[in-house]
Amino acid sequence: MNRTPRLVIALGLGAAMLSACKGTLVNATPTAPPPNPPAVAAEFPLPQLNSAPAVIVSAPDGTLWFTERGANLLGQLTSTGSITQAVIPTGGAAPSGITRTADGNLWFTESGAGAIGEYNPVTKLFTSFALTSPASNPGGITVGPDGNLWFTEQSANLIGRIANGTLTEFAIPTANAGPADITTGQDGNLWFTEANASKVGRIAPTATAATPGIVEFPTPTANADPIFIVNGSDNALWFVETGAKKIARMTVGGTATDYSLAGAVTPLGLVRGADGNFYIADSGANAILQFNVTSNTVTHLSTIPTAGSGATALTIGLDQRLYFTETTGNAIGQFTYF
């Protein structure tokens, strides 16, 4: 897959305020003011120029971690807005996807080096696990229901797994499928998008290299270019069809329906909000969109202040705000939606 990975995975908040009443008190029950309109509340510029932040993930301590493809760094944004960076030892690693394991370590794909990296934020030490092919171009990564690391190998057309330091790779039936993002479904299986093949794949955590048992399901629209995929609350998987400018829902049985993202230009990142709706980073429109799961309609919520920010991936912070990477804007954005 000859493209820069546009990956992996997050929620949002608004503050409650009390109104003061001047003069005679006529009602003992305080009336809450109208909620603030959804908006990009802040943007945090990165210290390194052209660092190209890609994917972002939240941690239980309130910090956000993200990959910086252009600068070969991992970045951390604290709740106070300060940014620290860690230099990845592997030269030209071009880190892309990122996830966090239960022990607090960060795991990320080194798309430029054909490896999977691990970073311990306590010891500040890095470890790198080489894949079979240096040109495998790993993209999305997630922690599976088995506690192991699962990831896509976009150019090698494989799904990879690292369990206790041991690498296993699984061949995808469709040639040149272009596996992109990966997540765990409510059925306990791993689900991944196939951008080139316009399919969604499913693999069980008990799979073996000899019998991967991968099942593939076509997207509702042909040539849809599915990229980011997330687990819904409705026993289904949801993913953005970037090429078709749609969002799609697929049951764990493989039945899919898609819905138009009217007005979208290049929808990429996807996250399910605390309100149950989905929020989308539209890189082409330079905006954050909302897809309402009740009305099945899309709303253009907020234009990102930095023009041409290249909004890519989203996550939810401990403060329930949405955070997103601005790949060309070289910043992390913060979005408040209720």
C-alpha cells in the first residue's frame, strides 16, 4: 500500500455552570444556562517543526500520547498543556499507530522501519521488535482481548501479533488488501479495515499462522477506502469510508449499512463520544463533524482555527474532551462538544 498511514482511536466533555440571579429570588431551583456550542477550545503547537503528529491515545493519568511521524518522536501532552517528547532510537522509524497496555507502556508501529516499538514512560527505555519484512509498513495497533498486541502490516498484507515477545503473522486472503486500522469487537474478535480491497476483516485471537481463519466482508459501497474503525456500543463496528464520504455500521455477523456524510471532504479519524454519537476528523474540510446515531445525519460542528490543519486521528481524554492530531498544522487540538 503506497500511502502514508492515516490511522487508529476517543470521547468529550462540557462544563456545568450555575447562573446567579439578581434581585428578588422567584424560583428556588437554579436554571442552567444553555450549553456552550461545540468548538475547538484549544490547539497545542508542537515544539518540533514538521513533526506530523499521526495517532493519539489517552492514559489514565490524564495525559495524552501521540506519534510524530515526521520527527521520529513520541509526544506527551499533560492536563496543564505542557508537551514533552521522547526520541525513538530507531532511525527513520516514522511512528504511526499507538496504543497503551495495562502496565502503562506505550506500543507503536514503526512504519518506516518495519518494526513494533515499546516505550516505558517510567524508565524512559525503548524496545523494538523487528517484523519479518522491513518494508511491511505497519499501521494500526491495538491491545487484543487476549492482552497481546495486534497490528496491521499494510504493505506485507498481513495481520501481526506479538505475544510475550513472540511474533506471529497472519496472511490476509485478499491480495494487496491494504490493511489499515484494527480494533477489538464486542464479540471478542479483532476487526480491521482493508483500504485497498474495500473490505472489513475479522480474525479470532486464537488464530494460528497455519489456520488464520480470517473472514472478510465487503463494505456497502464499492471503492470506499475504509480507514479508521472503532467498536460501537451496539454490538457492531463503525468505520469511516473515506473515499465514499460515508460512515458505516457493520454487525459482528458482517451485515453492513452505510450513511452519507453530506458535506464531508476527506473524513478520516473516528471516535464514539460520551453521548453515544460519533465524531469525525475531516481533514479536507478542516473540521470536526458529528454523526447522530438517532437521526443518522451529520452535522458540521466546528471549523478548526488553524487553516489546513490536516486533522487525522481522535481520542477522548480523562477530562472527556476530544483530542485530535493536526498532522500538517503540527499541533494537538482539543474539542469540547457538550
